[in-house]
Amino acid sequence: MVIFGGRSEIGVEVATRLARGATVVLAARRADQLDEEVRAVRAAGAAAVHTVEFDADDLTGHGPLVARIEAEHGPIRTAVVAFGILGDQARAERDPAHAAAIVHTDYVAQVSLLTVLAATMREAGSGSLVVFSSVAGARVRRANYVYGSAKAGLDGFASGLADALHGSGVHLLLVRPGFVIGRMTEGMDPAPMSSTPAQVAEATVRALAKGRREVWIPRMLGAAVVVMRLLPRAVWRRMPR
């Protein structure tokens, strides 16, 4: 199993729930500073835990990195794509470079890595991909439209990729959490139907075990999104994040 975004709270929580008896690779920037994450996964029963340097924004490095991981640790059975940034919406509205950086990390880099992983797993005839979308992409709000638009694009890409992988032996699980209370959202007031990284991971692992293709976290969020999409635009544009 490989966690792309090995410093991610959700990614590490997923790893601890799937670790028992497995070889786990944590891929992240500053991979030599993942001691706490390594200890957590090792304590969860992993047979071995390795770290590897991974810069998600370096698209040219995705293919060589996946090939290196497989050469050193064997075929990737489960890949959890857990990296991303929230960015600063106010800054993004003034600074096109920052807006582009958010979209690059949260959409372009994910598309690149998922394409590499899907091709690799398709060739092997098996494997599982876990992709994290967000309620922010279900209907993009004025309050966080840069981040939300990236998640909307990722959601569409992952949905199409899941269909393309049908019958290949490769399974893709698309996870759509609501507001997650963690480091990324520190200092922000929790939104309704919020979850913790542990709750997101628990629901993700259950959905993966059941072979599901999509999961809303919490489950009632899916029904709420149906209502959200029916709101008139004049009302929607005034919605907070």
C-alpha cells in the first residue's frame, strides 16, 4: 500500500486501518521527517514501513516514482491519493499564480498521478485506487470557488476514470467528505455535518472493503447535496463556505 501524501492526517489514518501485515510506503515531501507517521503505521501492525520523497507538483516525476516503488517494494495493491492544499481564496482572487497553484496541486497533479497509477494497475490486472474529492466540488460556492473548482474537476475525472477501469480488475473508490476538522482547516469554524480525519478514514476503509465506488462522509451529506443543487443561484451565491 502506498499513501501519496504521507503526511496527510486522513492518509495516515487510512494507513493505520489497513496496515496489519502489510508493507506500507509513505510518499511525501521531506520524507526524512515522517518519524511520527512511521511510528503510527508501524504500531498499527504493518510488516514494514518505508518513506519516499514525493513532490506532487513535479508531474515529470510521477512515472519514475511509481516505477521505483514497484521495483523496490513490489506491485502497488492499494494507492491512496491523499495530498492537496486548501489555499487562500482571498489571495487567489488577486494573485493568479496562487489560484493556478491551488488548481495545479488539487487537480492537475492528481490527474497526472492517477493516470500513471491506473495504467500501471491496469497492466497488472488488479489494484485499488482511493481518491478524495469533497463536498466543495458538488456545487462550487463563491466563498471558495478556486478550491471548489479543482475538486469539481477531480470528481469528474475520477468518476470517468472509474468507468474506464470497469472490467479491468482495477477498482476506484471516490470519497466525498464534507468539512474535515484537522490541520488544513485549523482556525476555521466547523461547517454542519463535519467529520474528523479518523471518521473519514473509518468510512473510507469500510467502503473499500465493500467494493463501493463512491461514498459521502457523513452519509447524509449525499442527500443534502441534492437539495444544494436545487437552490436558486441568487441564494447560492450568498452561501458561506
